[in-house]
Amino acid sequence: MAESTAPPASAPAAPAAPAAPAAAAGAAAKVAKKVKELDLPNRIHTWPYLVRLEFLAALIVMTVTTVWSITIDAPLEESANPNRTPNPSKAPWYFLGLQEMLVYFDPWMAGVVLPSLIIIGLMVVPYIDVNPRGNGYYTFRERKFAVSTYLFGFLVLWILLIILGTFFRGPGWYLFFPGQYWDQHKTVALTNVDLPYQLGFRREWPMFFCGGFFVLGWYMGLPIISAGIFKRWKPAIFEKLGVVRFAIVANLFWIMMSLPVKVALRLAFNTKYIWTTKYINF
């Protein structure tokens, strides 16, 4: 009798992986999103869409401002008397940020260099921002760095300085916390010294080189380190920006971050300057 040559029965097929429906659903969602984006118009007319919203926003702002000015009494102060100056003499509120910066920086830096860099930085934004996402609409998810940096620079480094100068700076430009009496005769022995002196350097040239090491390391070393990190861990961002754009962004970012660092050093450690030279102090 011939032996049976039929192959052995195969095992039942394994059930499909549970990830398959999820992957299919994700692919379908991506396709639907692309279709939805394709259905959106590429351009819309300024009139009536944009002009109408701007007109309504202007009406609302003018109405609120008018009602506010009528209901709240804001009398002018007495005429200026050169024989009796106020203590402290404060600038208008929109300049109090600059006046507060004079506490932490050299007058040349706080009054000329940093404000000029703010203006220059805002001017170069259209040339260094190569991210096309968010043009014509507002999004945070696709522009996290740009939105976060602007909010930090405006709300923290500018508005916070204005609040500090308005409500916390009293006679003698001393810090007064909420609830403290603004004593006109208050005196505080300030012991602000330069950072190299705090680190133990007492001679002129060692102090000069120590301060230059920290300042040049901050303004030149940190941008180079940032470029190396992004080139290794975020190569797409580095290649998209290019060397020149990335250098500009990195330098402006670390210059901006020097302000909170300097404020922290002054308030916490009474540090006056980091690097002193014959022409300018940092």
C-alpha cells in the first residue's frame, strides 16, 4: 500500500496584530488632514475679511478706552518744581524698563547697546525666520521656539521690569515689597562688587582676563556650543537655518538671556559688573 505523501496540516493563521487597525486609522487621519488642507483657499482678499475684523477691533478698543477714561479719574500732578524733586524721579511707565536696566548694566549698555539690539533683532526676524508654518494663521505647536522666545522677551524681560520699576522701586530706588512703608529716609549700605573680585582676583590684569573669559565665553562660546548641539542632535533645524542665520539667532538669544542672568547676580549676590574695561563695563 502506497504511503500518503500529503503535507502535514498547517497551523491556523495567527490573528492580525492589534496595531494594524491603529496604523490604518492613523493613515486615514493623515489623508483626511491633507485633503482638508487642500480644500482651504491659498489666498483670501484683504477686503472684506481682514479690514472688517480690524475695523471691529478698533471700535472695541476705542469704546473701552473712552469709557475707561470717563469713569476713572486720572488727574495731573502739580507743576514741576526744580526746588523740590520727587524721590525717586521715575520715567514714564513705558520707559521704566530701561530705567530699571540701569541698575544692572552700565549706562552705555542699558541705554544704547541693548535697546539698539532689540530694534535690530526685530528688524532681522523676517530674514532669519524660514519656518513657513504659521504664515496667515496663528499656531503654537508649529512655532514653539519663536512664540516662546518672543513671549519670554516681552512679558518677562520687558513687562516685568516695568512692573518692578513701578510698584517695587521706592525712595532712593530701593526695593520695597508689598506692604512695606516707603520710608523717604531709608538708607541701605550697598556692597556691590565686580564678579572677578568676588571670585578672589584682586589685581588689575587677572580681574580683566577673568571678566573677559566669562563675557566672551557667554557671547561667543555659548553660540558655538549651541551650533554643535543642534548640528548633532537637530541636524534638520541646523541645515534649514544655515550657518549665518543660526549664528544670528544664537547670538541674539544669548544676548537676551544675559539680562535675567545679570539681574539674578545683582539681586542674589550683589554683583556689580562681570567685566570692567576703560570704555565700557559688562
